[in-house]
Amino acid sequence: MNSIDATPTPWWTWPWNAAANGGSAPWFGIAPQQLTQPINPGWNFGNLIQVTNENSSAPMVEKEVVSAHSYGRQIGRLMDAVVAIADKVGAADDPRVEPLIALAGEIEAIKQEAQQRRRTELLDELKALKRSDPKAWAELVKSVGR
């Protein structure tokens, strides 16, 4: 055989192609020979925050709290309280409070837009149901009327 026709055999062989290269595949096939899995005692908040024993005295408790009341809900309630207190004591014009009041207004506008978008999507889904499955539509109307 000349060198042009010969396919060189690599000095290494992958487990799944060892038999094709004249060797025999090991008993474990393509499974790794070593597997390590780190155990993370904490948890992640989105892609931004990792809650661990290093930055929280009780990461599992914090996880339970956030499961019941998200950080957004917690911060929103604090924001609402600060804005209400600022209005009550006449500090709404304080330059330290004004940005928070503006932020609260922007967040409320985002929530209103999202709610309107969801209403539109729901109406579109209901119209599609009425067209595609009149029987299910009638049952839905009947159940809503109760």
C-alpha cells in the first residue's frame, strides 16, 4: 500500500472507535473512567448570585424564604413602605428619596404594561379556543358564569 492510500492510525484511540482501529473497545465503552461531582451546599439566584455558607449564615433558610417571597417581592414591599413613609413625613422631595420614588413609578409602569400584554394574550387564546373547540368554549363560559 502506498502512503497516499494509507490512513494513519493515531497514537491514541477513543474508546468508541478502538474496535474500528483494530483494537478492542474497553468494557466501559464511552463512559468516563473517573467522575467527580462537587456538592454545593448553597444555591444560585439566577445567574448572578450564589448563596453559600460563605455569604449567608443559613443558605437553606434563605432559599426557603425566597421560595415563598422572591427578592423582587421583598424589595418591592420595602420600596412601597419607604415611599409611603416619605409621603407621610413630607420627605418626597428629599434628593435621597426622589430616585426611589421615580424607580417605584417606573416599576409600576412596567407591571401595568405586562398586565395589559397578558390580557391581550389571554383574549387571543380565548378567541382561538372559541374558533377551534366550540364545545370547550361553551364549557368555559358556563364555568366562568358560576
